[in-house]
Amino acid sequence: MSKRKRPCAACAGCGYADPEPHDPRYEPSPRRFCAACAGTGWDYRTPAKVRMSDATAARVLAGMAEAEARPTERDGAVAGLPADGLGCAAVGETPPWYRVWFDSPYYGILYGDRDQAEADAFIRRLARTLRAQPPAAALDVACGTGRHAVVLADLGYDVLGIDLSAPSIAAARRRARPNLRFQVLDMRAIEWRERFDAALNLFTSFGYFGAEDDERRVLAGIRRALRPGGELVIDFLNAARTVAELVPRERTERGGIAFDITRELADRTIVKTIEVDDPRRPAGHPRPRFQERVRALSAGTLRGYLQDAGLPVERCYGDYALNPFRPDVSDRLILVARKPER
Ligand SMILES: C[S@@+](CC[C@H](N)C(=O)[O-])C[C@H]1O[C@@H](n2cnc3c(N)ncnc32)[C@H](O)[C@@H]1O
């Protein structure tokens, strides 16, 4: 592990030590925002009440523009990362899309309307079907701001939420309880042994890496972390339906900020490009541009990955009401797999 000092991409040059150990096996560069920029300027829960002051916004945008202007060693080298967007690191290396986008305040603004009520109802319904019952230990893999983890904790589970995004974990920690903790961790680096009775990976938090080995490493880590008989729930998009109904172009507005979104299927990956029209962007500054890239894994492929990982699928649902999965109509693909008893 290395702990290098990097300038913050937002306030450009304040200099900060990455608060979490950086694992160079998975990421070429450590996280790019200092705690001040990542944790305090934005309220991730209430996009309509974005708390970033105009002065902070100007500073962030100026920092982004400055970062974009700097030459990088690998401009354009990583497929999907735009050469003119925030995707170009300030530090001479191009971070992967999932680090750039999920760490960005715009992610919280675009998806801030994700429904806590829906998460609440889903988790309460799902928990009734799980073998592990409170106070069993549950791991929420890629927990985001903890909207599912908090419900599990309120049901009495002992919950750990992990996520790569420091800003999301900072927001999640505002919800911490004695039986609910959060930790910044790359899902490919899960190393616990037989510590959890259940693991969850929810709302399309899989298929990001473009490398099958990485996806399989995630599942192997989860299997190791589960106790014998423990279950993993993966809530993934229904690729068949998503691809069939892909909306190629859309403009949407949140909290006074417009998002131009394009979607395409490229190399069996659903690629969403997001360009941001922020009225606080100083004149002449380019529009921030991000990508989301999720492999269009079919139900069969995902089942196969789980089977290969030693986690055979036992149940398969098609939506948050837990109706049976049907490829042509289901909104979601929710697989429940189980680590065999010894
Ligand atoms: C679509 S969001 C879902 C978040 C949360 N499960 C929810 O439903 O609100 C995907 C999450 O995956 C996280 N993520 C992306 N790459 C990751 C990685 N390599 N390790 C851990 N988390 C990661 C992102 O930071 C983001 O919070």
C-alpha cells in the first residue's frame, strides 16, 4: 500500500494525504478530492437543497478546468474516459470512470431522488426471505450513502457498509448507529474470512470493471467473507430489457442543473455518458462530462459467475416486490445465492 500526497482536484493544489490506504493493485491514483471538498460542500441526501456556496462552486469548477488543462500521460488511454472531462486526472494518471463519477457531487444530484421509501420496503420484504435473521452480521457491498444498510440496521442486523467512494461513505456515516458502520473499501479487496451471514450488492453495483477477472474477484472475496450457509443478494439490471429499451438521448434537470444523457451498447457494455450544464460554471469553462459503464450481463452469465465462485443461485426475483424474474418484463434481476454448508 502506498500513501502518496496528491493535490485535490476540486480546490486544486491544497495538498492532502489520502485518508484511506491506497491499493495500487486496483487504482492507478488515489482519490482526488480532499476531505473539505468531498465531505462538506454538498448535501448528498437532498439535491434540491444543494448547500455548495457560489464561492465554493466557482473554486470547484476552476479546479476542474485547471485539472483538465493539465497534460496527462494517458489521455484517452482508458476507453470511455473523455479527454475533455473531469475524467482527466490532475495527477498524471486517468482514474477509472467509477471513481470519477461516483465521487463527483453531480452523481448525488442526478440520483438524489433515489427512493429511501423504496429501499425501505425492499429490504424489509427481502429480509423476511433471508436465512440470516437479526442480529446476524450483514455486509453491504458498494453501499453508497447507506440507504439499504440503515434499514438492515434498524431491523437489528449488525451491518457493515463498504464503498470505494469516500464522499459517499462520509455521507453514510451521518447515519451510523452502534450496529451500523461504514468503511471505504474497494469491493475487489474484500479479505474477511467467514465473518458475515449475509452479503448484499444492490442497485446495479456490479459489472463495472470491464475485466471479467475483476468481477470474479469480487465474488470470490464475498464468498470468503460469508459464513457457510450465508447468502449473497445481487440486485442487477435486467440486461435484456435495459438493452431493448435503451433511451439513446435524454435531458433532465435536478436542482437547477441540467444533465444531457446519452446511452449506447458498446462491446456488450451499457455506456451512459452524462454532460452537465451547471449555471455556476464560469464562462468559457467546458461542460463536465462523465461516464457510467456497466456490462450487460444476462441472467445466465451472472448465474454462471456465481456458480463458478461457489455460490449457487437458489432464488431469482424480477423486481423489488420480489415477483419471479421474467427476462422480457422484469425491471430488475435479483439473484440470491448461497455458500454451501461445510
Ligand atoms: C449505483 S451506486 C449504488 C449505491 C447503493 N448500493 C445504493 O443503492 O444506493 C454504485 C456504488 O458502487 C460504488 N463502487 C464503484 N466501484 C466500486 C468499487 N470498486 N468498490 C466498492 N464500491 C464501488 C460506487 O461508489 C457507488 O456508491
